[in-house]
Amino acid sequence: MSINLIKTLIFTSVFTIDISIASASGTSLLPQNRVNINCDPGSNQAFMIKSVCYSFLTKEAAKKLDFSISSELETSSFVFEAKVDLGKNKTMEYLRVGYFSDAGKNGRFLMIASDQEFKNVLKIFHRYDGDVFSALSVKESAVSWYFCMNCADKEDVVFSNGSFFLE
């Protein structure tokens, strides 16, 4: 994997956060890289919850972070957002992945909401590892949160006793 293929993802800048860029295969490529994120809550690309800046990951954004995965993403079954009945109770949940900055700590997140606009967030899972890429694999009502394209580093999303968990 060539470091020359890594590009910085640029949004309209309100402030800059530092995050570590890693390839989708899990290999750390750069110790630190700057990503400008517009944390205006009115932005559909990034928003604030309390003091945490969140930015949803998309296929286009993932390709900009690591051009070497472009063709893999086109043929992969990975998605960055999903609508699933996790509790098998005829109530749909909406899931999205992305990256965040929380008081200088950065990483990936999985957000679960009861509405597709993510106005009613039910749960946010954080992975404070400084990396950016993650994706979802959905098979019927089973969802796995993957942390690289070609590895087994994942956690399954489970709904049990009225709560969401990672296994």
C-alpha cells in the first residue's frame, strides 16, 4: 500500500482536528494527518453532540482517505449506513458509521437512531483508536461493524433487553 495514495479529506473548515489516517486494511499509514471538518450543526457532513464533533463516513469520503480501496468498495457488500430491525420487533433502527473528535481524542463511531435524520440518537459506540475507516456488513437483521476491508476485526451489533451492545 503506497502512502502516496493517501489524500486528506477536506470539508469546509470551521476548525481542524488531528486524526491518524490508516488504510482500510488496518495498516497505519501516517502517524498524524489533518482533516478539516465543518462542525456547524446545520451541516449534513459533520455535527456536534455536546462537545464531540462527528462526521459520517461515505463511500466517496472513504475513497478519498485511501484511493487503493476504490475498486474494492465498488464491489464490496460493505455499507456506511443501514436501516435494520435489530430487535426483530418491527421497529426499524438507522445505523451510520464515521469518525469523531472528542477533546483531542479521535476515532471511529457507530451511531444508532430511531429516525433517518438522526435527530433521535439511541446509542453511540466509540472506538478511541485514532483511525477513520469502518463499515457495516448487513445480513437481514444481523449487523457487523468492521474496522478494515480485508480483516476479521469486527464487532457484532446486538439488541437485547432493550439495549444495544457490541459483541
